[in-house]
Amino acid sequence: MNKNEKPFIHDRAIVEPGATIGPRTRVWAFAHVLGKARVGEDCNICDNTFIENDVIIGNRVTIKCGVQLWDGNTLEDDVFVGPNATFTNDPFPRSKKYLEKYPRTLVKRGASIGANATILPGVVIGQNAMVGAGAVVATDVPPNAIVIGNPAHIKGYAETGPKVKKAPAVPVGDDLPKTLPVGNVTVYRMPLITDVRGSLSFGQIDTHVPFVFKRYFVIFDVLSRKVRGEHAHKKLHQFIICLKGSCSVFLDDGINRSALTLDRPDVGLHLPPMVWAAQYNYTPDAVLLVLASDPYDAEDYIRDYEEFLALVANGRG
């Protein structure tokens, strides 16, 4: 390791013998790193931070001032932790009582945690997720999700990266179908007939629904802070219509990401295979109809986002 590759340790920082500090990492004044901690390359460990023994920090991680990382905490590559964010590792702490093994709290690569956020023990913060300032994270955060509040709930999805394209809104007067810039997802306008007796909307296979469906299910009574979906399918096609109320839909084909709101019973969304999708921000009265091209098959689901990205990269589905 040449001189330029060595880590920088401020003369008022404490890095105890045995700690692993990667090349080009900077440890600033009054930081304290215990002897079994592992810190990767190109990290920035700011003033007044504390890193306990059973802590793993990846490469290019930024940890701002006033952050403590405790046994059981793991930060993957390219994570950002804002000032005074608080990590915990014991769900029922008592003075002088120690766990034999602490829950593993995992912050996946590219995620960001805002200032003064609190992360409870054992949660997983997904890849590229963003935790808002002051949020209290008590449950797992999905990949790419933006969470805020106490308890933290999904506000939206991060549209980060140079290839991300935001889906256009769907104006009432536009001619449809319209293909979105994500995985050939297509928005369809369904017929709508309105008179003094009320309104009626319908759809016909091939004309309005682009496949023969063999199954349907209906989602309703969803708490507004809950998220549904969060998976992709290898072969299944889906066609979704929000019959009442509204919900937002996040779409990701592994390269491009997009989001839109379904709030009309005469607008349908075709989700082809190999598109990661999630529905969130349900209104209390929302009723979502889903038509599926095949009977239920658990093996067709891709529920792990990193597995989905690997399949996309390998051209598989």
C-alpha cells in the first residue's frame, strides 16, 4: 500500500488495535473505532462518531457527526448516514443486561438515512432507500422507498440514477394505450358510459385487456401507510384497475423506474413479466382489481429485489 492508499486517522481519533480501516478512508477527530470493527475503502467517518466491535461498514460509506454504530450493525457500500442518526441493537434494553447475540440491522447499498432518524434493532433498509430526517424506522424498508414519520411509512419511491425516467401523468383527454418508459408497461383507457342512471365501464379481451386472464383478485381496506406488491413475476401478466379511490404504483424494470397514480375506473395498467411493482398511498376507499394471466404459482414470484436485478442483468425471467 503506497502512501496515498493509506487511511487517514486524525491525531485526536481513537482506532483501537485490531480494527480494519480500508485504504483512503478518513477517520476524523474524536471518532472512536473499537478493535474488531471492519471499515471499508474510501469511507468518511466524521467527528464524534463511535463504532463498536461487531460492526461491518462497506466501501464509500459516509457517516456524519454524532452517529453511533453498535454491535450487529452492517452498512453496505455507498451508504450515507446523516448527522445524529441513532442506531439501536437491543429491543428491550436493561442496564447491565447483555444479549448473547444482537439482532443484525442491515442498511443495503446506496441507501441514505437522514439526520436524527432512529433505526430500531433488526430492520433491513433496502437498496437505494431513503429514510427521512427524524423518521423512526421500526419495520423493514423496501428497496428504493422513501419513508418519513413516526412510525416511518412510505411517502414515495426514489427516482435516482442517470437512466431513471419519470412516467408522464395520464390526462383525461389523451388517447390511450400509452407505453411507459419502464418494461413496456402500458396504460389503457377503458370505455366509460355515463348517464342519469350512473356510470358504467367495461373491458374486452384483446380490445382493452391484452391477454386472456385466468384469475382475478381484489385489494381493498388497505391502510394508507401500507404497501402491497413489492415483487416481480417471471412469466405472469397482470392488468390492474383502481375501481374506486386511488393508489400510487411504483414500477422498476431494473434500469428505469417510474411511478403513477391510478384514480379512475376507466384506466387500466398492463404489467408484463419482469417488472418490479408496488402499490402504495391507498386512499381509505380504494378498491383495486387485478386480472392475472395464469393461476397462482408461488414459483413465478420474484420477491427479493437483488435477485430480480441479477435476473435482469443475466437476461433471464
